Amino acid sequence: MTSLLTLPAELRNQIYDHLFIETSPYTCPTDAASDSSHSLNDFGKSSNLDETTSTPCQSLLLTCRQMHEETQLLHLQRTSFVLGGNYADPEAFARLCNVNLPPPRISDIKHITLVGRINRLRALNEAWNGLPFGNSHLRLTTLVIVPRRPARYDLHYAEIADLDSAHTLSYTLSETLKNLHNVKRVIVRNEDDCFNDIVWRVIYRSMISRLLRWGGKLCSCRFREGNGWFEILVDGRDADPQVYSDADKEFRRVVGEVH
């Protein structure tokens, strides 16, 4: 009986290409159970918001050394890795990667989804210093950010708490986008309607307003908004103006001056 490893390398690569279909970086699981593992080899196992998760083809990498070597590149390039908010800190992210990945391999990671409570996401502009996770080796195609409410959430003051969180998040995003490098696009998602429509609107409008005051048309970012999400092309100067708007046009739209 012919096994996979006895097939010619060209055929194995075609099979791997079909197996490692690029996972969507636009959604992430949010109801996974807790897991205590902290390494890239554990991506694929269930986790909570503060752990790691992802990829249905994880078991293929663990079959044997040869298959691991042959599939790791596709695994890194096509998987949308999901990280808990504590890994927004450069030191925590470095510890996670250093367990299994040499610096050249880190550059093969293309999609990361960061799920974190808003206080954790402050590391985006406080510690990243213009680079994703503060790591000069990362060259991300997509960074998805899924914000969460604070761990202690008092329903009696929900509206006040949400508005406070909205301003904190919009400030964090705008300050991060000013100097962000090595990321092509940032997508921010309101998963599971974590914030109501009014608060979500405040987050987006406040972020656009801050970037407008910072530079407006001089800002290379380009924007588009959907139902429960918005997307920023970090360097979108060549983007289709029918799809993406600059800060000036987008601000006029969100405040109702342009329909």
C-alpha cells in the first residue's frame, strides 16, 4: 500500500496545498475551553481568551519530523493564528515564538487574530513601537483585533463603562496606526455583539476623528466599514477610492455630511 511519504515530492506538495486552505482571518472562536499550553506547537488546541488556538491541520505537523518540515511553511503562511490579549506584550509574544520558531520562520506568519480585553490591547501603542508585537521579523498580511470588555463588568454601569472603553480603544487604535509598519491591513471586529451599535459607532468615529486631526489626507491609511467590523489599509494610498476612503472623506461620511 502506498503511503503519503512514498509519493513523489511534487504530488505531496499538491496534496499539502489542498489541505492547507487559507483559514479566514476575519473570524475567531470565542467559546473555546481553557488550555494551559503556551507554544506554537499548541496552536490548534482549544483555549480561552488568554491562550492560543487555531488550525484544523495541526495534527499533520505532528505526524513525523519529515512531514513537519514539509508542511510547516504552509501552516505558518495560511493559518490565522489566534492569540489572547496577554500576548500583545512584546516579551510575552517573544517567549511564545522562541519556544519553536527561529527568527526567519517568524516572518512566515501572515495572519494573526488578537482577542483581548481592552486594557490588554493598550500594549499595541504603549509597547509595540510601530512593529506588530514589537517583533521586527513579522511581516503580516492581516492583523485582526477582537476587543473584549474588562473582566469585571458591572451591568448597573454598563453604558458608562462601554463609553469609557470605547474612547480607550479608539485612542489605542489611532495611536497605533500612526506609526505601524510591517502590517498590510488591520481589521477590528465586534464579535458576538460585544458592544452595542451606538458604542461601536463611537469607537470607529472617534478613531477616524483622531487620525483626521493627526494628518487627514496626509495619513496613508484608508478605511471601510461593514456591519460590526471596520478595516484599515495601513498603506492604502494605491487603494481603489470606490472601496476605501481617506480620513477626510470617511469622517464626513460617519458624521452625516456625506451620504
